[in-house]
Amino acid sequence: MRHNYKNLKIWMIGIAIANEISDILIEFPKHERYDLSSQISRCSVSMPSNIAEGSSRTDKSFSHFLDISLGSSFELVTQLLIAKHRKYINEIQFNQLEIKIEEFQRMTMGFQNGLK
């Protein structure tokens, strides 16, 4: 069965996270543009992108793309922890993003379990 990714709540949450990350990255120091901020941007964009790409595949293949999306989400939290340590984001920003990312992770894992 193929899925319309635009109708998937996990894709919508992924898009919202990517957009919020984009807004936050504007405030990062210029010297991080090609380092940490680039990595953070790529991870956040990877989350909904892999859901979209995988949705055109079989459920077994889609599950693999969901694994990649989940991996990007865990990587993103790690990079945000580094950004918080470097004082590029504050505790409140980190906590709000972490809550959204954890919701994305729970929902994605639940959706993935339903594919099997």
C-alpha cells in the first residue's frame, strides 16, 4: 500500500520541526554556517524528506526510510544539545524542540510498527 505523505501526521510534525529549526538557525553565529548549523539543518530536513520519499515505496521499504528519518531525529537532538552547550540556543528553546522531536519519534515508531 502506498501512503500520501502529505496526509501523514508524522510528516506534518517533521515539516513543523524543520521550519522551526530554520528560524532558529538565523540567530546562530556566522562562523557556524558551514559547520553545526549546516548539520542541524540537514538533519531537520531529512526527517520529513525521508518520510516523503519512503511513502512511494512498499511498506517494507518505507519502514527503512522511517528508520533513516528516526536516526536523523536522534542526531538532531544531539546537535541541539551541542548548540545549547555553546549557548546558541537557550534551555527553553532546547526543551520546546526536544518535546516536539520526542513526539515525532514516538509517533513515527508507532506508525512504523503498524506497517509490519
